[in-house]
Amino acid sequence: MDEQQKKLKVEELLTRGVENVFPNVDFLRDLLMSDKKLTLYTGYDPTAPSLHLGNGITMMKLRQFQDLGHKVIMLIGDFTAMIGDPTDKSAARRKLSPEEVKSNWQNYKDQASHILRFDGDNPVEVKFNSEWLAKLSFADVVELASHFTVQRMMERDMFEKRWEAGQPIYVHEFMYPLMQGYDSVAMNVDGEIGGNDQTFNMLAGRHLMQDFKQKEKFVLTIKLLADNTGKKMSKSEGNTIAMDDSPEDMFGKVMSWPDEMIINSFVLCTTVPMNEIKKMEQDMADGANPRDYKIKLAQEITAAFLGAEAAKKGYEYFTTVFQSKELPDEIAEFVVDSDSVIEALLVSGAVATKSDARRQIDQGGVKINGETVTDYEAKLPTNEDKILLQKGKRFFAYIKQK
């Protein structure tokens, strides 16, 4: 690409969805406009079976670096996951076993390959931080800890809040930013990117790079995708999209987002040009129906994470079930030996627990043959061969009684 094209790509990388750049934007801009090939990474702790939309947003930023020819590392935090990131946690996270960690990270590369290139020229490299963290001696850990003060650790909001609330703060939780920081040293990277909720952890690595390597490390933080109440979309909040969701679920979840999220979601979760996004924002301000743009958003996100065919499938399902008020072509059937609606919800897989079933009923999310269920003790009709069970807007099942 020529100099002007490169400049435009660099400016989009530095501005689109970016919250902050350390030490400053000019420092990183100069690096990107030079001929130096940078090495950078983002860490993904395998604390769930699937990556989620927030991970996808950081991967889109990594892809911008990759397209400019820089070396991208996808770091699997198989060691740090066994402690758990305390970021935004009101209590210590349960430590994962090695078996749980291994099970969770195995699907990550396949999911990430929809966004990042793992073959061809300049492929993404996958690394695991157990390669170096598991080898540290106790003396090494003491030396690492000597680079930070307790006062600095207590600057983190969640530690301060837990302290004021009289909730426990475990010493091992202080180890997490130390270990994430040491990842940068072990890989000798030029930079790290992540959500703005990871700023403290990433700056810990910047501090250690200066101490151990006498090297400046850039940190680029990305805005979080949040709803109109400010709650971030994340697996810890339970309101996110998983990268292995079905096309129907992924498309439908996007369509359920409030209109206020549309523009920010286009910026963070898609590659739609910014001039088109600004035009959509103006059109909606002038009275255009937000639903039309939300459909486009759902198509873009589903295509990015699952492929074009999946986006088509998700759209067809949505228009069939929700716009035409028709049932999907294929609905699974389940046999129950009880007349309890809650039991039908459990057997069909609509819910995982009885408490979840009650919560769905409280929220008006359960229907039998199109009628909303309002009673925990509700019974299935006894005079019908096949009963239509619906949970929310996307789950349908036929129930038969023995």
C-alpha cells in the first residue's frame, strides 16, 4: 500500500473504538508509520467454553495490526485462568482446575479464525503463559512482587470497594496483574491491547517492561460494549453473545439490544466504514426507523463471527419467526412423564435449573400453545397430543406426555 493508504489505516486503527493509548497516541502513530514490525498481543483466559463478543472486538483491533504487517500473538492465559482475573469482581473468582482450563481453550482458535488469520503470510501465533509462569520459583515471584506496592494495588476500584464493604481480598488476587504484566516481559513484546477494564493489568506489564527490559511498551485500550444503563456486555454479566452461539441466537440477541446501542455496536463490532456509520446515525436522528439498521447490524455481526451463510440463516429465521409471526421449520420434540410446565422446561433444555424456570415465568417469558404461563404450578394441557412450549423469543419445543 502507498503512504497515503497506510496513513488512513493507521488513523482508523488509532481512533476507531479506542479509549486510550499509553504513553500517548503520537508515540504509537510514529511506530506504526515507521518500517518497524511490531510484536503485540492480547490475552484470553479460558474461563468459559467459548469466546464472547467482547473478545471478538479486541480481535478486530488485532486484525488491523495484522493487516499492517505486524506480529500478533493470541495469548491463552492457561496459567492465569487458574487464579482468575479480579477485574470488576465483587468477590474472588473460583479457581479453575487444569482440566477445566484445557477443555475451555480448545475451541478458541476455531472461533477466532473467523476474524484473525492463522495461516498464510504473517499468521497469528498462539502462546500459553504456563510456558513461563509455571517455571517461576518462589524467589522469582518475590522478586516480581517487589516491583509493586500494596498502595498501588489498592488503587483498583474493585479492591477499594471490597475493602470498604468488609469483603475479603485474597493475596493471590494481587498476583494476577503481576503475572499478566510478566507475560509482556516473557514475550518481549512492543505492545498490548485490550478492553479498558484491563487498563490496570496492561499498565502493570508496561511498568515491568521498563524495569526488566528498559523498553517502552505501548498499551491500547478499547471501549467496552455496554447497554444504555452502562452495564458492559460480558460473560461475567451474563448478557453477552458467545462466539459459538447458533446463527438464530446470535442474530436474535442483537435484535433484542436497545436502539441506543446501534451506533456504538457498528463502531466496535463491525468493519462498516465510519462514514457510513455516521450517515446511519444522522438518518436515525432525522427519523429513520432504527429497526432497519439493527437488522443490518445483526447481519454484520453474525457474518463476522459465524460466516455469511450463518448470517443469512439467522436473518431468515428472524423474519420467519418474529416478523411473519410464523414458527421455525424445525422444532425439536421431547417426551416428559410429568404434567408440570417446569419439568417440561427442564427436559427440553430451555432452562438448566428450577430456579431459572421460575425466573423465566416471573418475567413472562414462558408460553404454552401461545399463552403466557404465570403460575409456577401450571400444568400442561392433557387433551393434546403435541404441546408447543416457547421460552423467550427464540426457543421452541414440542412436548409430548407419556
